[in-house]
Amino acid sequence: YDANTCQKCHISCLTCFGSLSTECIICSNLYIFDINKNCICKANIYNSNICYPCHYTCLTCNGLLQYNCTSCNIKERYLYNNSQCLCNNGTYEDFYVKNCAICHPQCLKCFNKNINNCLECKNNSILINNTYECKCIDGYYLNKISNLCELCHYTCEKCNINANNCTSCNLRNNYREFDRNS
């Protein structure tokens, strides 16, 4: 306001005083003082003459949407196509907590933490058609402790439970099947 009339403060000011509406005493919620005592947008804020919060995945942005990021807010995200912050491999977007969460250990990419929500599998495993579940390739078994596919013993073509529990022998290298009935 000035000495003769009351005027509305600029949107950047919570309170103001002086002949200009931008002479802030206290900045509004999305603004902070710069070194010249002008109210400017805080970090994580988009400025189009008015400060707006960036999408929660963005650290900096040039618009309000998730496709307007110029940098990402956490190290678990990467900038895709210079505009969108996506979760790194091995993590997925947990929309409830608005953060990246860890996939099941067999998943390289996923849409949930469960084993049957993989979009892409880690090494030594393949995605089973239409199930979103990863399965160890031949010559590997699923280690129940690490939940990773580990190499079978060299005498085994296939194994389960552990590396030495052959379900079929490596016949290419002249290993024969053990007769379990003898």
C-alpha cells in the first residue's frame, strides 16, 4: 500500500509496504528473498511470472507436468528424453509414497515389488510369456536366499535347489546321469 491508497501486494509477497506492490516484507509460501530482497521462486518451483510447484519427481522444471522436468529430485531417478524423471532399473514408481521402490531381486524393470510384476529380467533369467515372472535359464537355479539365478555345477545341464542338485546332466561334456535307483 502507499500513503494514500490501499493496494493488493504482488502474489510473491505475503505482506508488502511501499509504492510498489513487489516491495515485500515477507515472501509468499513458494517464494524466498534473493540477495537484493526480491521474492523469487524457491527450488522445485516453476516460474511463469507466478511460482508453481514442479511435479514431485522433478528437482527443477519448466512446467507443471511430469513431462516438464529439467532435473530429477533424487538419485534413484534419471532424466528420460530431457523431460521426464523415471525410476532407475531395479526400482519402480510407488505412487502411494511418491518415491521409487525396489523391485523383486529377479526383475531389472518392474511395475510392483512382486515376482510376477517384472517387465524385464536380470541376467541369467527370462520373462515367461504373459506372466510378468522371471525364470532362470537352463544351467542356472534360483537361490532362495538371494532370489537370484546362480550357475549350476559344471556337470549339470539343469539343476534346482542348489548348484549340485542336477535334474539333468551335461551330456555335451560326457557326463552321465546318475542312476538314483541303484
